[in-house]
Amino acid sequence: MVKAVIGDDEENIMTPCRYGIQRSEVLEGRKIPPSEIISFRGRFCEQAHRGDKVVARGLLEKVVGKEEEIFQIVIGENPADYLKLVEYPS
């Protein structure tokens, strides 16, 4: 589970939806900070916007590219997964 501030919401309307994380704090699980939250489920689209503070629970996934590797949280694959808005931007 991670608490995060959404930094990029340009792909929040698409499926799969993607939320770039600006800052994060790992609250539960492996202490590896993810750089984004993604979901292949439409119910998570448009739930958060840039500047929103969220709490997300899902599967931590390592993505290895040719030049870099990132960690992301995949939500929606398990019924216990969620993306909750904690606070709107001021």
C-alpha cells in the first residue's frame, strides 16, 4: 500500500489508465517506491487528478526496459485492490 501525490494524470481517462506519482510513501509491503499507478480496469479511470493525494493498494510490479527499470503498482487484478482519494489539492 502506498500514499502518493499524483504528478501526471494525462492518461487517467484511458484504459489502461496511468497515474504518474510525484511523491510517495510506502505504508505496507516492500519498501520500494513506485513511480506510477496503472490499471487495466475502467473503474479506476478518472478517479484522481494532478495534485490529488491518494492511497493505493495493488501488486508491485518491476518493469524492465532497455535503458531503465521502474516499479509500478497495478490495481484491479485483486478484489482487495483500491485507489482512494485522501485529499484534494489546495
